[in-house]
Amino acid sequence: MVSYTVCSTLFDVQAFVAGIERDAVNTFTKYISPDAAKPIPISEEIRSDIVAKICGEDGQVNPNCFVTAQSIVFNAMEQE
């Protein structure tokens, strides 16, 4: 029974990580990529930084990958 719980928990973690990766790619595609459907006004430098944080050398998505873009959007909303 213990090995089932460990395997089940490992599967849950893997599914969770896969969900984070999928969400990051979807957010990038919709708002950040050069041909985004609903682009936000960011520089190429910021875009490259986001790509590097999504496609990290360690294979993990950096949880702070969209912080700079989020700040830009919040500032734009405050000015409207």
C-alpha cells in the first residue's frame, strides 16, 4: 500500500508540473510571442528573458517567468 501511495503522489507531482508547463506555454503563445493573438507591449529583451525562464537549462519552468510582463500590464491598467 505504501508503494502505491508513493507512485500516486509522484504521478500527481508530474501531472502538476506538466500543467504548469502547459499553462506557461499557452500564456506565452497568447500574450508574449511575436505573433500572439492578444500581444502585450514588451521589448524583445523581456520576451527573450521570458523564453529563457520557461525553457530553463534545468528543464523546469521558472515560477517568476511572467513577473516583468505582469508588472507592465499592471502599470498600463493603472494609467487607463
